[in-house]
Amino acid sequence: MTLLRLNIAGVKEPEVVAKGEYQVKLVGVELRTSKSGGQYLNASVAVDAENAPLIFHVMMLPAGDEHDNLRLLNIKRFCNAFGISEDDGFEFDTENKMIGVKNLRASAFIDVEEDPEYGTRNVIKRWA
């Protein structure tokens, strides 16, 4: 039997940051499938502020309908904010992990919203 000891005495709950412009770091991006079957990119973004929670930024992928241009525009804005070249595009391996984009930095306008499922949380309103 392996015994795992963790010191959790000083662990703090993250606190949402006030509405405003912040520097953020891209932690990772995963390809996911929604309950309705649509695919989306789920970006994990860390705010450069003490004890701030991760922000999960969702970008729907094209689904072959009239909303495809807006979906691609949202992804393009995300790429531009983090300096990801439009020519590079996104590349995924078989594990659905994005290649070569971790730890990139950008500026984002962050807001606070009340969500019935998740409670008070930060959301990215737009990229600076």
C-alpha cells in the first residue's frame, strides 16, 4: 500500500478578480464534445493575479451552418491575441492535446458573471 501525504493546511479557495483588463497565460487547450454532439475548444487561461481561478474559455468549432463564420472569427481572435499565426492554425495529436501553444501570453478584458451551475466566476469578454 502506498501512503500519500499532502499538506493542505495553507490551501486557499481561488477568488474571482474584479472586472478589468489583465495579462493572462494560456495553460492549455483541449478538444471536447458537447452534450449535443458539437465539438469545441476549451482553453484554460490563468490570470496574472494572486489567487485567481483558471478561466475556461470555450470556442465552438464550425458545424456546417450559418454560424460557422462567427465561430471561426472567435478562434481567429483568440489566435491573434496569443500571437498564434493564422498560417500555423491549430494542430492536434491523437490525444486531443494542442501542440506548441502552452505558456503563451495575451491581454484580455475579464468580467464577473453569476452562473447558476458554477456560481460567481470570471469570463473573458474580449481579447485586448
